[in-house]
Amino acid sequence: MKAVPTGWRKSTHSGQQVSCVEVGSVGSGAAVRDSKNLEAGYFTTTSRQWRLFVGALKAGRFER
């Protein structure tokens, strides 16, 4: 049986915007979805993948 994500939340940087990315907890990892298209579903990552991704964001690796 597939675990169902819980505790969906969005970044505080999103403010009152409707269109944003939301993150939820699933098993020992994270689930990610597009808040403006919930029907599209979500993808999951392991906790290690999520930690590395967030670390790269904070380090500015995706800045233009």
C-alpha cells in the first residue's frame, strides 16, 4: 500500500500567492506537488534527496 502524504505546507516566501509548490511528509521522505494543479498528483523523494535539494537551494545553486 502506498503511503499518503500528510501535513502539506508551502514556503513562507509564497505569501498569499495561490500558485506555489507544496511539500508534505511521506514515510521517511517528502512529497512535492503544484498547488494550482492538485489533479496532477505529486512526486516523492527520500529524506536524503530532499535534504540535498534544500541544501542546494539555500546555497544558491539554482540562482540565475
